[in-house]
Amino acid sequence: MNRWAWAEVSSAAIEHNVRTIAATVAPAQVWAVVKANGYGHGAVLAARAAQAGGAAGLCVALVQEGVALRAAGVTGPILVLSEQPTDALPAALQHDLTLTVYSTRQIAALAAAGAVDHPVHVKVDTGMHRVGAATHDAVELSDAIAASPAVRLAGVFTHLAVADEPANPYTNHQLDRFDEVLAALRTAGHEPPLVHAANSAGALAHPRARYGMVRTGIAIY
């Protein structure tokens, strides 16, 4: 039987939202978060609309989400936002998914999976307390990446815990810690091509958090 209720998703609205955000945060890049089936809107539809609106890259939560986008013909950079199980790494390499690293264990697993010069982003925990390397481990981790032929440093990022509370001073505290990490990395000779901290709220409410790119999820929907 046909259902009597349905949802109509406007890809033109997603494209418009991304274009508007891109104009707001420029010159920072916009990478659209299309995890969880594009927040329920359809990952492929959302990805294509975001790219049409100027998104320079896409972000997903799982390797299988990135693989599904590739299978649908979606091109361009796709960043998986957390470390992934060892058995998922071969598919990530095969489908050219940029991976997140916050442990030397993941670097070793990528090498064992056959990675060669594969782009990775280091995630640093500046206070979200979900996943990420400790701030004092960021240089050592970047040293390990530089020493491994399996991977190369393509970015460094963190995640803001309360950016949707503009008056909360914790966001600036996190950004201060992140800036200290970036300074330590540069002193150690590491210059990440991409630096990012802002989620949707961070991108819109905290210009300081924009760096070279922003990760917008809920705002594009």
C-alpha cells in the first residue's frame, strides 16, 4: 500500500544553502557533511547538490558511506571523520577516501593494508572529549606520519563542543588550545595543507574558527 505521508527534498535548497555559507566563510573552503544518509535527505542527492553549490569536499562518518558515494559516481575529496576498523581500510584505500588519524596504531594499520602516501587528517581533542589525539601528542603523531611512507599529512582538525552557544567562552578556550597545537606543529616542521575546526555553528557564529575550511552539516539542510 502507498503511504499517505512523504517528504519532498529540495536539492536546489541544499545547493543554495551551501552557496550562501560559502560566500559567508570565504576564503575558507566548505566541506559538506553528508553522513547518516545526508542527515536523512539522501546522501547522493545531498552530495551532488552541495558540490553544485561550491562545496570543495565532503565528509562522512564511515568508510561504507564514502564507498556508497563513489559507487554512485560522486568524485572529489571525501573525508572520513574518525578512525576506522582495520577491515574497512582496504576499501577506503581502493575508493580514495581521505582518512582521520589520532593514533600510531591506525598509521600501522594503514601501512599493513598497503597504503602508499595516502592523505590523512590528524584530529586533535581540544575539549570535545569524544575522539582525537591529546594536544600534547599532536607533534609526535605528525612526526610518525612524516616518517611513514604509507601516509602523508593532509590536514589537522578539531571539533567544537558548544559552538551553538555563541556567548559560551569554552569555544575560544578550545580555539586557543588548537592554535597552540598548530604553532607547535609548525615549530616542529609540519605545515598541514588544511586546518579546520568549525562545524555549522562554528562557521557561522565564530569567524575565528574558519581557518582554511569549515565542515557544515546541519546548516546545509
